[in-house]
Amino acid sequence: MTPLGAVLQRLAARLEPHRAAVVEAWAAASPDSPARGEGAAGRCAQELERTLARLAQGDLEGLVLDERRAAEAAARQGRGPAAQALELRAWEGACLRTLAGGEQAPPPSEETAALQEVARRRLGALLEAHEVEAARRLAEAEDQAAQAADRARDLAAANESLRQAQALSQHRAEQIALISAFARRISRVREPERLMQDAAEIIQARMNHTYVAVVVLDDEGMLVGRWAGRAGVGRRSAGRAQGPAAGVIGRALRKRAPQVVDDVAEDADYHADVPGTRSEMVIPLLEEGEVVGAVDFQSERVGAFDLDAVATGETAAEFLVIALRNARLLAEARRS
């Protein structure tokens, strides 16, 4: 057995007597939790039993293979990786708190390092499975298109598709890395105002847009939120973003669909509040089909947002909705 396998066995031995505490903490932090109650606890208990069995055998590869198979099944059903990734982070946090005896962070040890390595490997397997499924679907689409054309055109199209697929694969790998980093950061924030500010800053920094705002609808239908901009970028209403749902954001909320404006000078709905903006993309935040807010991206380049940008924005928005919901529920629980 490898040295890591022996550490995993010790980790399982430390967690085994505290199964109930791990399940309780995990279910409470689970994205599906608060209203699911016993259902979430039962699901977490079954998953924890399987995981501890693998750890007790020092079988990290088997645990990673289990994660990959579950992710592949979810990807084939069309489910995105967002909820699964947050669930995995909730499991890791519950185990770390148990090792710490209820404190926020345990002192460094071989067991905590091994736990973090397990979580990292499982997250990598999850994201890789979804990437493979996306590539498989792309290949199927390309094959169907090739069959619809004549042989000569098929050959030229196949060569061009291969070049594009290679570039797209690299681009998507970068997008997955971005989304993974984004999910890790925001999943740990439990205060809504800070969550919106951190989300805006992370997206703006990683995507290098001129301006990014995260806004949500309050009880009176007004948009409130936080924004981040590239150094030197000003805004007419500095500080906290606040106002009615107008402009391109208002249109995205009404249509419940992403809005991309290649040139704001040609869009009648554009509201000029960020000097120098040339193009804009707005992704609505949808919770169970209802609009709860939006993420606003602005760039000083014309045509800065393509379909890949929309896909990345929608994935980030999916993570953000879950994180905002959890933060809101936690705040309500603390008040009550």
C-alpha cells in the first residue's frame, strides 16, 4: 500500500466515530439542503458510508473512479457540474470541521492534507467527465453534419472541424478552470453582499472585462448589488449598484434570456452608465425559472462577447444562484 493509502486509512478511522456529525454538517451545507431535511441527510449518510469504505481500504483511485462514473451519468442526463461541485465542497467542509472538532479549520496534519487531496482529485474527475461528455456530443453533431453533405465537402469540413475542435477544447479547458476557481471562491462566502462583490471581482479579473456587476431584485423590484471594474474605469453611480431594472439588464430580465449587444451605439435600450463601454452582455440569474437578478458584463471592445462567453456566463450564473440562495437561507436562519 502506498504512503497516501495508509494516511487515508487513518483519515477514515478518525472520521468513522463522527459519522453523524459529518452527515449533519454536510446536509446543512448541501446545495439541496435546507428544505429537504431527512432526504438530504439520508442521501449524505449513504454517500458517506461508501466514501469511508473506500478510504478505509486506502483506495483513492476507486473513490475517484466512483466520482467519474457518477459525473458521467449526470452529464449524459444533461445535468451541469455546478450542483455536484458545490456538493463536493460541502462534503469536504463537513469533514474538515469534524477533524477540527467543530472549529472552522483544523491544524495542518497528514489527514487534513490527504482529505484535501481526495477532494481535489474528485473535483478533477467530475470536471473531466463533463468535458469528455461535451466533446462526445460535439463529435456526434459533427458526424451528423458530415453525413448530410457530399464526400468532397465532408472532407474539407472535417479538416476544418478538427482544427476548430482542438482550439475549442483548449478554450473550454480554460473555461472549466475559470469556473472551478470561481466555484471554490464563492462557495465559501456566506454573506450576500460580500458574495456579490467577490463574484463581480473574480469574474472581472479572470475574464478581463472592463466592468462586471452582480445585481439582484429586492422586495420592491429594484436592482441592488455590487460591481468591479478595470483600473481607471469610472461609473456615474459610484459605489453600490442600485436602481430600477432598465436598459439591457431590464430587457434580459423581461425575456429571461441572455442579451448580447455587439455595439451599444446601435441598441436603443442601452443605458450609458460606464464611460467607454462599446459592447455589453447580460446573463439573467434564474432560480427555479424565476428571475432573481443578473450579471452585467461590459467591454470597451466592439463585439467582445461570443457564444462561448455566453456559455461561460451562464455556468457562472448557475453557481452564483446556488451560492446566493444558500447565503440567503443562512441569513434567514440566523435571524430566526
